[in-house]
Amino acid sequence: MMKAAIRNEYCTPDQLEIGRIALPRPGDDEILVKVKATTVNRTDCGVLTGKPWAIRLFTGLFKPVRPITGTDFAGIVVDKGNNVDQFQIGDHAYGFFDQGLSSHAEYLAVSTKKAVLRKPENVTFEQAAASLEGAHYAFYFLKDLKLNAGDRILINGGTGAIGNAALQLLKHINVRVTVTCETEFIEVLKSQGAERVIDYQKEDFTTINDQFDHIFDAVGKSSFGKCKPLLKSKGIYISSELGKNWQNPVLALLSPFMPGKKVKFPFPYSIKRSMKFIDELVVNEGFTPLIDRRYRLEDIEKAYEYVLSGQKKGNVVLAFD
């Protein structure tokens, strides 16, 4: 038997239960992993609550397909299927699937056909698990910008999982980055490559006298309208959220017919592609995830509530023995 975070309907964190269920058996193409670390992230919140409603097209229209929550993991392979030859028992593995992996549990069975790789030896299980969700989205948002050397980009939310990953990915490109964050993280973000840091507790970034080639609202708390004056004549605005009235994907569809400044709304597609890129960075010590808090599985309700509060910095980790 194993412990797992379970719910059979879309719900709020207080309705998520820690129960005991049978260990999964790995199929022919699967590995059974003893989970050492996972995270509670923004994607998990959508999978838990079924909001925004669009997520239900992938996770179950009326109720969740997977009763156990969790989208990423790092752990130890303890069993494998007959067709698995790329992993051996005892290997350390990590992986991510935004529609759900049932990883908020002591064990999980995952297909090796998904985005699953050997964990880099130079990082801990917690760091490995925290390297995936935010960096995956950052990879695709930035990829859609078609950045050129010397471009100026502003990231709103430099301490979020996506925004901080974006900052670290950009340091490998010859672009000039401005980020927003709270006072205590100013020096941290400068050390990660930010040219300029705006303390949002003291200054509204939308009022500064400056212009950028791109603005990436990595926390989805601003809008194209507010950011438009800060964009150059052919500048691009990207947000990690749909927008208050789902306006961002609509504006992105209309942008080809709009003169000048535009909105793009990328849809991340191949997790295998982004994870291969992230894995190479992690192996070469080019990316270190920002970790905010650690919780036990028994305290997962508190972890979800903290993430849903919008106050987390980087990643919230669930740690197992």
C-alpha cells in the first residue's frame, strides 16, 4: 500500500484527501518510481480545480481522469516493464506531464514514452523536480519571441517559477533583461543575469519611462493595454495567462491583422523537446531552480493554498523520505 493525494471530483485544496491505495503495477512500457520529490505548481492547481475550464479538455470534462494529483516527479526506479531497456532498477529518473502523472504519491508508474529522463547526477531530487514545469513554459514562451542579440525584454514576475526560469534561460542569449520582483530578491535576480531590477513594492513597472522589444508577463497580472506604451513600435507582448476575459488568445489571433505592436499566445506542445533542452542546461549547471518552500505530503492542502495565493517564489516542493 502507498499514501497518495486523492480526489474524485474537481475541488478545492481542503477537499483533497491523503489516502492509502495499492501500489501501481508497471505496464510493459512503464517504470515504477519511488517518488523522492515533486512540486505543487500552477499547472497542478488547474488540474485540481478544473479552472480555467479549458484545462478540462485535457484532464477530464466532467471529472478528473486521474484521481491522484501531481504533474512532475524525481525519484528512484524500483521496477520496470518487460519492454523497458533505457532504465534499470536503481536508476534515478525525473519527468513531467502537464495533464497529470499522479505524482503526489509515494509511488507512480509512468510510461517511458513520455518526457522521462535520467536525473542529472549534479542536482538533488528536489532540484530536479523543480526544474521542469516553470522551465517548460518559459522555454516555449521565449521560443515564440524569436529573440535577436541586443533585444531588450521585460519580465514581469522574476521570482515566479516561469519568470525565474525565463531569466536564467535568457542569460545564455545576448539580450538585455529587466525584471520585476520584491525587495528581498533584487540581488538574487541580478546575480542570475538581470540588467535592471524593478522593485514592484515601490514602483509600478508600467509607469517607467523606457521601451522594450518584448514584454513577458510571467505572472499574468498585467495586460497588453497597460504594457503597450512600454513596447517599441513592433514590440510583442506575451502573457502566461489567458487574461481576465480570455483576451490574450483572442488578441493573438487578431495580431496578424494589427499594425505595429502585437500579442502572441504560445501553446507549449512537445514536453520531450523542452525537457531535453532543460536537462542539458541542468547537466551543464546553466539552470538552478528557485525553491521557496518545502512541504510533506500530509501538508499538501497548505502547499496548494500557498500556491493559489499567488505569493510563491519559484517552486513549492513536496519532499518524501
